[in-house]
Amino acid sequence: QVRLVESGGGLVQAGGSLRLACAASGLTFSNVAMAWFRQAPGTEREFVVRVSKSGEMTYYADSVKGRFTISRDTAKNTVYLQMNSLKPEDTAVYYCASDWAPATSRFSASNASRYNYWGRGTQVTVSS
């Protein structure tokens, strides 16, 4: 059974940092790309960032580029999201997701329907 479990969310002041983690089990971690999405109340799920299975290719949403960094640790079956310079508009539930197929563009990577498995999410709240 595939499980993706997010952790690391919380309440932080604007300008602060958080590091999210997503631990994967039940799949061959090195064979999947991983991504983070987020969803604020009353909005659609939004693509944040994706990392390829090798870790060499990343795609970032413009809204987080330069502030967020994705990384993966194959030995720990975990993907991380380092979030710096947080803004109130970053407030959302953050979800990780896995994808067996390669993505050839950011547009393709941002399509939520291509992802096979999802975690339950972790809340991030940024106060002003």
C-alpha cells in the first residue's frame, strides 16, 4: 500500500521559514517524481514544485521561485520543501504527490490529474 505522509507544517510569521517533509512508503521511491501542491480555503489545488526521480530536474511555480527549494533523499524515501521568506499568501494545506511518468514541461508537471498518489496534507499558516 502506497503512503505519502507530510509533516513540518505550522504557524510562522511573515518572513520566516519552514521545512516540510513527505515520507513515502509502499513504492520504489527512486522510480517516481515527487511534487508539492497547496490549497487555500475556497481555491483550487495549486502546483508549487516538482522534482524528477533523479533529482536533476525541477519545476517551480513563479510564485515560489527563489523562495522555496525542493530536494529528495532516496536513502530516506523522503522529499523536502524548504520554504523561506514566507508570505501570508503562502498559507494553505500543502500536499505531496507522486508520479510514475516523466514531465517534459512545467505546464505538464503542474497538472494535478497526472499524479498517482497523494498525501493527506499539512497545514502551513503565515501570519502578517
